[in-house]
Amino acid sequence: YVAAVNRGGDAPALIVRVDLASGRVFVRPVAPEVPAGKSLELWYIAAGAQPRSMGLVGSGPENLAIPGGALEKAKFAVTVEPSGGSPTGAPTGPIVYAGDLVRE
């Protein structure tokens, strides 16, 4: 599975690739814009489930474990959060990038 996470029409902020064989999610930042004094946080949203944090969006690629949930209707979203990430464990800021997972 793969998702181009963007603002709709712009160049993608992130490329997210899910490898079922290895059980890993590969996140590659392409052109994310981080507001001054804030952090970008990546969220995995399975169909009918609450968003789960995948961590902060950094400047380099990340290799993460696949979160639980059905991949067929999953989405990834990026929110603007206070520096260091969401203080509540749930998204608190606006969604600035989003993308659906699709079969590669």
C-alpha cells in the first residue's frame, strides 16, 4: 500500500509506503512545511477507529511498525501540533495534509 499525503493538488508533503511482508511503514518527507514553533504529527486512521499517532514528521525518512486496523480503508493525516506533539494523544490542531492508502 502507498499514500501520497498532500494538500490536494500540491506536491506531496510525505510519501507513505506500507510493506505487509516486513510489517513496516516507511515514511519519506518530500516537502512538508512546518510552522514556526510548531510540530507536524502523522496520524494513522483505520476505518471506524480513532486516529493513532505515528509520531512527529521529521526531516528524514522513518521506518515504523504497521499499526493495527484494516488497511483497505485507512488514511494518513498530518496535523499542526504544539512543539513536541499533541499533548492529549489525539489530534488537537488542524489537518494540513491527508492521503488515502491505495494498493501499489
